[in-house]
Amino acid sequence: MNIKLLTTSIIAGSVLALSASTAFAGAAEDKGLAIVQEAKIRDEGWGDTTSSMIMVLRNKNGQESVREIRSKGLEIANDGDKSLTIFDRPRDVKGTAFLSFSHTSGADDQWLYLPALKRVKRISSRNKSGPFMGSEFAFEDLSSFEIEKYHYKFLKEEACSIGTCFVVEQYPTDKNSGYTKRIVWIDKAEYRTLKTVFYDRKDSLLKTLTTEEYQQYKGKFWRPSSMKMVNHQSMKSTDLSFSQYKFGNGLSASDFNKNTLKRAR
Amino acid sequence: MKNIAWIAIGSGLLMQPALADELFFEATGKLSTEVTLYADDGQFANQDYRTNLSFSAEPEFYWAWNDQQDNLTFTPFFRKDQRDSERTHADIRELSWSHLNDNWELRTGFRKVFWGVTEFQNIVDVINQKDTVEGLDKEHKLGQPMVNLSLVKDWGIVDFYVLPGFREQTSAGLDGRLRAGLVVDDDTTTYEASNNDRHIDLAARWGHSFDVYDIGAHWYKGTDRTPQYNANSHNGENVLSAHYQQIEQVGLDVQATIDSWLWKGELIYQDNPIEGFWASQLGVEYTFYGIQDLATDLGVLIEYGKDQRGTNANSVMQNDIGIGARFDLNDTQSTALLAGVIYDLDYDTTSFSVGGDRRIGADWKASIEARAFSTGNSNDPAAIFVKDDYVKLTLDRYF
């Protein structure tokens, strides 16, 4: 086992050293994919969730700005998830709500509700790399994770904050992504993502995301209570803290349509 | 007039047991201060001023009970205007009870409804009367009494509306700007319907989303929200009188959302006592995301409005091209900048607008809006605004 892993690492290392940009899907690629598939499989069957989130934005001088958001999510078999996001703070956007049907292939369907006008607008989901509510999180950082969104390569195993981690490179398949690659640290025991490092379109180090305080729900599903994103270029940061995770709320597709979007609050 | 809506709200409340386990209550709101600076004195009598100050308040009270299956929303609106006594007004934007079920909702009371997809005007948006003294953008509406049943089906969402009671369009008074030479006199309003503003209007709409398309189709029969204005004499004064006719209308709104492109169209056919006519508003919007490696998005759009009645139409864009641009900085303060121009092909005239807004701290927002009217053609209805170029500064405080 160890020998096999070592071999894989060596192969991965030499592939890196040669900086082979061929389409050749070697052992490192297969292993990277397998790790992410396993993580995805372990999280299957969550059904539906509701949660609350507080976002604290900090500029390089440490000035803070707060957003409060609630969301509902529904797992859809053989396709991307459905989600409804409700904005509570800042107060000028209170009542604004966002409905998203993500898809494993093709563009996601997204609608925005503007409460002052009582207007539902279908919006383009093309905007992957833009900041979410002025934060250091891009839309693509917060959208539902689908295997098809990346190509993978296993790099190595190394010690991390909770045991040993797989280190996997992920290359976005969507040309509209703001990244050339992400490097993720996934813990070997429970397949939780602990750290993600983002490289911008020029392949320069852009951001580091630390995902902490995991709690297990329904004896199976791990969810973080804290995510910290630091932008190394702008020196700005955004902290996300999650609370009130609830599974098994009995949500169905009928909770995710334009009528529920209009009365979300 | 409004009795039906009141009774419906009342009976709805009574039907709900007072012992519903948990009553959720929330109060929010907005206070606004607005300063308008005009480039010139107005062209009509009583318009010899260049500044105006105005305040408004719009609280919102919300109750939910019965495990969130029932809710009541109350949103009154108040404005105090320094100059214009007609702009000083109050309205019930919303006083409505909603009962929710898995696949249907019943909404009863004063409400606002939006239909449409385009940006410069929404010819399919017929349910509410416009509160035109609030601004030229027609985004402000008076609450409409209604009973609205909404059904969610696999093949779309269907809404049925019974609309008892009619609200007259608001209009600037003698001391107001952005009005015609004659002032609208509410006492001289006439209706085609024999029961005047008590006519019960009916409407239905089907809306559906599939693939990249969002489609809506509607039918409306009742009092036209847009009045016909006639010069009249009342108590020895020359005034404008509004006449509200009965119309029947069908319409369609479609949006195709393809990558960064939004293709939009609204189409209506209206039958009224004078004539039957078609009107359309067609346009396309494209967004450049993250321009020049910044977080800023730039959206550009072009729309064309056509009304078969030509210059007899009482719509703003009877044969007009509108071009707009919007910058969203996507910063912490949600700064946005807007610019638009409408060119009238019949009258060869142009109106410009620029604006922007930005959040300040957590609970404040500042906005600026400027409009200029360039019309060398006195036949253009917009010629009444030719001395009304303005800059409006608004400061909102949210609670």
C-alpha cells in the first residue's frame, strides 16, 4: 500500500517535474479523480439542508462589513442541486433572494428577486469569477461542487491539521473560471476539505481558504462551521461562519420555484 | 370600493386560530431624504424655483403564523414634499394576507405585482397603477386591492386575479415640476365604466421556465391604468382631466438567457373603445464580466419600443430607441453607475439620464440621478420637461 502510494507520488512528482501538459491521463490523474469521487460519494444522500451564515468582510486596514444570509438546499439525483439563498444584511438588500438550479453539464439556471420592485429576474450564470456580495468569495467558490467542473491530479500525501491529507490539484473545465488551478487538502480519514489554494488566470497565487470546525450531522455528513478566505494579492479577507445546519427538513422541488423565491424571507 | 379586499383580509384573519403556536413578527423600513436641483426655473406658472426638498418613510410590518403557512404584510408609504402638495401623499403599498400551501397560494389585500422582462418600460405590467409623482422611471406603484390565486403546476405557474377597486394615477400639482402646462384636476376624472372606479377588473397570467427561456402570457380585462388626458375647464380654471377607459389586453413576455446575453421581448395587443393596437418592447443585454481584470461588470443594453398608434400613443416609447449601460463595481459598498439615453424617432428628440448608488456603512445608501431633456420639437410630449433638467440626491436610512 505504502509502496504503491509512494510510487504514485513519484510518478506525480516526475509528471510535475517534466511539466507535462499532454492529455495523457496517468496514474496521478486517476488517483486525483478517485479521491474526489470518494469524497462526493461519502456526501451523497444528504437530501435537504437549511443553514444560516454570517460573512465578515475585512479590508487591508481591518475595517469590517457584515452580511447575513440564510439558505436552503435540495439534493437532486443525477443533476446539480437546487438552492434558495435569502439575504438579511446589509439592510438595503434585505429580502433579496436568489434561486439556483445547478446542473452537472451546461449552464446553471439562476433567478434573482428584487423586493422593492417585486421583480424576479432571470440572470446569467456566466459570472463565475465575480465576487459574491463584495467578498473574497467568488460565485464559483460557493456553488455546489460537481465532479465534472474540474480535471484532477493527485500530488502527494502530507500531514495536515487533522491527520494526513491527500493533496490534489484541480483544473477548472469552465473557461469562465477565474482560476487556472486550485490545490486542495482532503483528509484521508473522512474526506473533508481542509484547505484550498487558488491560482489566478495568470497562475499567480491568489487566495487561501481554510475550512475548519467540522461537525458531523446525521452520523454521516461533515459540514464546516468556519471558512476563512484570505486574498494574498489585495490583503483583504472574508470569514464565513455557519450555524443552524438542519438536515431532513422535508423540502421538495416545490420549495424551489419563482413563487417561493418571491416570498422567501 | 375597497370593501371587498378589507372583508377578505378580515375574514382571513378571523379564520386563523389565535392559538397558532408561534407568531413571528418583524418590523423593517426605510427613511429617505431627497434634494432635487433644477438647472432652470420651470417653463410654467408656479415653477419658479430650482431646489426642492422631500422626505419619505416606508416601514414594513410582517407577521407569520401557522408554521409560516400564513403571513400578513403591512407596508404604508408617506411622502412630504416641500413644494408640491400633490406629491405630499400617503399610500398603502401593501396590506396583504397570504395563505400558502404546497402547490398554491392565496394572496388577498393591497399588493404590488410586477410582470415583464425589459428595462426601459414594461408594457405587459398592467396590474398596478403607477405612482408617477415618485419619479419618471415608473418603478413606483400604488398598492392594488386584489384577490390573487397562484397555482404551481409542472407546466408553469398560473395566477388568477380579481381586482376590486381602482387607483387613479398620481400627478404633479400646481407647484410641482415635471408636469404639463395644465394641472391634472382629480375632481374632473371620468370613467367609461358606469360604476366608475368600482369596476371589478380581471386578469390571468401563465409563466414558465424551461431551458434558457422564461415565458409569460397574460390576459387583462378592465379599467386601463394609463389615462387619456383632455384639456377641460373646471370652476373657471383650465385643467387636465383624466379619462379611464375599459380595455381588454393579451400579452407575452419572453427572455432567453444565453451565456452573457439576455434577449428580451414584450408584446401586447389591446382592444379599447377607440381602436385595437399592437405594441412591443424588444431588446438585448450583454454583460462583460470582470472588465480589465477588475471585479467590475459592465452591462450594456439596447431596446426598441414600438406602438402601432404612433404619436397618438400614450406610452413613453412609441417609436423610440433606448440605450443603457450599467457598471457594477462589486465592491463592499455595492457601488453601481448607470447611464441611459432614449431617442425618439418620431420627434427626433433625446433624453439622457445618469445615476449611481453606493451603500455607506451598514445602514445607509446614497444615490444620485440626473436627467436632461433635449427636445427642439414642441410637438413632442416630452417638450413639457424641457426646462426640467435636474440632479436628484437621495439619502436612505434602513431599519
